[in-house]
Amino acid sequence: MSYLIEINFYNSFNFLFELVTKKYDEIKLRDKYLKRSLFWLLIASRGGDTRAKILRVLIDNPMNKNELSKRLSLNYRTITHHLKVLQENKIVNEDDRYGGLVYIEDGIVEDIKKFLEYYGGEN
């Protein structure tokens, strides 16, 4: 019986994933690789909603990890983890100095805004 529940869960997740991916073809960004990265980082992987929240905040204001933690009411280590993922994918960058500001890479802010708006996120 539990096997059937797992199958039904998988099928409903798969259906939801198909709905989300249909929208993927409709959105037009300048760089197809950025589009693919954003889809994976914000939609198709665990923690995507947290990364989207971080990007929404950073669009308006660069800030340090501690400020992000307070602003989003999230643990500092959680923020650090998600920023590391975003840095590895060249979405954000951080000043080298202690307490340095985290900011979105130059040239992709407008594409990130468009992507977040398209997927129904509040800005």
C-alpha cells in the first residue's frame, strides 16, 4: 500500500514539474545558459525558494550575510549555504573584506528580475 502512495506522490510531482517546465520555453532571457541555471537553482532543486527570496532582496539592496539573515528571518548558516551555491553558479558575488556586501553580478539583474516575475514571485 505504501508503494502506491509513493507512486502517486511521484506522479503528482512529475505533473507539477511538467506544468512548471512548460513555462520555461515562454520566458525569453538574453543568455540561454543563465536561463537554464536560474531554472535549476530556483525552480528544479531543493532550496530554490530560499535562493529566490535572497535574490529578491539583493535586487534592491546589496547587503552582508548577517543583514540578509535578519531581513529574511533565516539562520545565518542557511544564508551562507545558499549564497555559496549562488556564488558557485556566478549569480552573486561577495566583497572579500570581513562583513562584505553580497551583490548580484553586473549585467544579469534585469534577467533575474524578469525570471522571478515570470515564475510568480513577488518582488
